[in-house]
Amino acid sequence: MLTMNYAQLVTAIEEYTETSETTFVSQIPNFVQLAEERIYNTVDLPSLRKNVTGTLTIANPYLSAPGDFLSVYSLAVINDDGEYEYLLNKDVNFIRQAYTQPTDTGIPKYYAIFGPNSSSITELSFILGPTPDGEYLVELHYFYYPESIVTASTSWIGDNFESALLYGALREAVIFQKGEQDMVAYYEKMYMESLGLLKNLGDGKLRRDAYRSGQIRLPVK
């Protein structure tokens, strides 16, 4: 299996496009990061998941999201017996109507994305219902963008599925070059083929095992 770090990726992009022109090379980080963003929003991979724990503040219905938070997989309150009680995702309006007063307290059962938190308009917060009646431990399982291969030098995608990253970046590169439509279409096709294989891994094989789901079988012709 091939692996590809950032230096190797840059070299490959220059060789495939047959140019080392200064302006083009300066844009390669953008090509790569755009490709990463497309991949990360198309395939659900374990490397895009993160767990954090925190503590709810008594009488405070709000909980700040992590700075790299993008979306929720699950939010759970851990009770005094160490048991996980998973909260149900609702709309803000539901929580406001179900618990009309901040003094409606108890162990939270619901949560909603509330909006920017009070300290930063760029970071989000949750609203909980009912308002916590104690300082409960919570665990958030969430989707985030891992550090780009551009700054980290290596990444899970580069180590395990470099074809999707390479063809995704080449697609962006050819568009930047205002290349012929047939070349754009070619790299889009190669990217989609690689992405299909990656989806087979991320949304398929990594979500099953032979004991639970049985081995994959193809019909005999």
C-alpha cells in the first residue's frame, strides 16, 4: 500500500500538471485543503470523530461546544452511578416550550444547537432541557476536521487512501489552470472512483464485522 506525505503530494501534483510555476505552486495548499474538505464532508471516517468530556454548571442551561466542533454524533450525561444517559436532539423552540423557565431543573434530557456562545461569535453552544440541577459530567462525541496534511505533513487520508486526496487536489489544480473541460472531467472521474472506494471502506467495511453482519457475498453467475 502506498502512503503519501505532504511533500510527496506536492511533487506528484507538479508532475501530473507538468508545472512548477511560482503562482501555481503557491496555490497547492489551497488545492489540497479543498480536496480534504470535499472528502471529509462526503465520507464518514473514524479519523473525523473526537470525544471530549466536560462538566455542566448547575442552574446554567448552556454548554459551550469545542472550538473545532462541526456536528454532533452524541451527547450524554453521566449520572452519579456512572451510567450514560444519552440526550435527544431537539429544536431550540421545543426546549423553550417544554421548559419555559430556567428554574425548570433536573437531569437534562434534550439538547439543541443554540448558536454562538457568549464569549465568541465564531464558536457554538448547546442549550439543554431541563436546566441542570447539578454539576453533571457530560461526554460529547462529535465530527471535526483533523489537522490538514498541509500543516501536519501526514494524515490518515494520505497514509491510507492517497488516491482520493491526490485526484481531489488535481481536480482543483486543473480548474485553477483553466484547463480543458475533458481534463477536468477526467480528474473528476478519477476522484469519484477513488471516493467510491473510500466510501466502501468508511461507510461500509468499518461499520460491520463478520460475526454481526456476516461476510459480504456476491451472487454467483
